[in-house]
Amino acid sequence: MPTLDLRHEIDCDEDTYWSKIVFDEGFNKELYDKELKFPKWAILDQKDGEATYTRRVQVDPPVAGLPTALKKVVGDRLSYVEEGTFDKKAKKYSFKVTPSTMADKTKVQGEMWCEKLGDKKIARVCRITVDVKVFMVGGMVEERILSDLKTAYDHGATFTNAWLAKGG
């Protein structure tokens, strides 16, 4: 099962990161709709409990540039639902992704947390595992998912720091 480990420095404290970035609908609309140009990003459900914050988000990422073999498997449109739980005490977000295509053969899950680097600086750390059980193209699908995730998270970190610098 391939794993992607990401680490990005973000120019804010941990509480600001969770409340004003990860769980802020306005920020996420700006990031996914305008910056990353995803066809859709929408909150399906969210609950703020005493110990956890949970949410379900539907995401339709762009699928341009897929190799022919992948396009035959995925089709012209792809969407997924991310179900995540933020443990308020541990300050860790765990998530699983269910794609619209090959959901029974695809497993994507991960965890995200912050490490304090200074008063107004953290490292956002994310570990994502991907497992696609499709004969002949499973490895190719895994590579594409991991590549797209790395690109989106890298771009997102740059956007987040720019957003914060502008007082967002």
C-alpha cells in the first residue's frame, strides 16, 4: 500500500490553522473553487461535538490529462466524499475517501496533524495511504492519486500562506 508523507510550513498557530483554514467554509471555497479550480467542493454534513468535530465533504477534482487506460476506468467525471473526524484533544484529523468510481476496490485514508515550530508557525503533517485493487491498472491509479494529492497539498500550502499574509 503506497503511502504519501507531506510536510508543509504554515505561517500561523495551530488553533488558527484548524479553525480558520481546515474547518472554515469560506477559505475552502476559495481554495478549491477559485485556486485549485475543482468543479465542486461542498460540505454535505458537519457536527461540532464536545470531543470531536466531524464532517463529510463532496469533492469533484479535475480529471484532465488522464492517460487513456485510466480514463477508461475512471470515465469523464470523478467525485469523492471525504469523511473526517477531528479529535479535539489530540488535535489530529483522520479521514477516509470514498470515490464515485471503483469504491469497492479503492481505499484512501489518512491523518493530518500539526507540529509547533514557533509562536506563529507550524508544520502541517499529513500521511495518506492509497490502495487500488484493479487488475493491470491499480498501480497506475495509485500513482496518479498520490501525484495529484501531492500537487494539491503543495499548492494549497502556498495559497494558505498567501491567504494568511493578506489577513484572511
